[in-house]
Amino acid sequence: MRKYSIAMSVRMACIVLVFVVPGWWMWVFALGAIVLPYIAVVLANVSDNRAGRVDAPGPVPYRAIEPLPEDLPPMPDRPAGDDR
């Protein structure tokens, strides 16, 4: 958040300087005021993951749409108890 705040403060200074400074410097500050929001958002979204470790999510619970195989009724073409 600190990097974003600094970049937005510099952007505000650029906006003010666009109206104060004449000549080609005005265009430099205008470009800074236009480009800095993009750079600030990119810097704010970059995570500092130096360890290179990724936290894996926990186990996913089994959510069946159909009943589990042991709860299925026996097949009509096989007698009950025939588990081929």
C-alpha cells in the first residue's frame, strides 16, 4: 500500500506541474500523470513471495451428485451379492 500511495502522490504532483510548467516539461508531467496509475496498480498487486512456497488448499470433500457406489442398488441383470 505504501508503494501505491507514493505513486499516487507523485501523480498528483505531476498533475499540478502540468498547469505550472511551460514547454516540453508540461508534456513530460502529463505523461507521468497518465502512466503512473497503471504502474501504481501493477506494483500494488505484485506479491512478495520470496520463499517460493505455495499454500495448497485443504482436501476437497467428496460431493456426489449420484449416490456412492456402495449405496447403489444391485444391477437387474445380476443377482444380489454377485460383485464381479
